[in-house]
Amino acid sequence: MLHVFVRGEADRLEEAALDIAREQKVWLINKLHARQIPAYQKFELTVGDGALEFSAAEITTLFTELLQAASA
């Protein structure tokens, strides 16, 4: 587990994460926490056994989609 900070509004990030979960069956963000840096949100990235099946490129694509959708 590690803390990840992403730039964006919490509600837009949560909505984008839910869309990805519905469409691709991948859960990226469990819960956003109070931000410590202005304009950023924090979440705990937890990696389980199922995540070992993803390549680095696939993970990069998923988080790129998340950030693009949240900023649209």
C-alpha cells in the first residue's frame, strides 16, 4: 500500500473511477482522503494478487483514462 496524490476534484475522480470499474471491471480508487496539497486528492493504492496479472502499460493506461475522464 502506498499513498498516491492526484490532481483533480474529488467528485470527478470518483465518478471516473466508477465508470472504469463498471466498464472494465477494474477498481482503481477505494476512497479519496482529505487533501494535504491544494488541488490534489489522496488515495491509498493497494495491490492484491489479481493486480499481478496487469502489465505496467495496462496500469498506466487505466490511470491515464482515469485522469483524462476526471479532467474532461
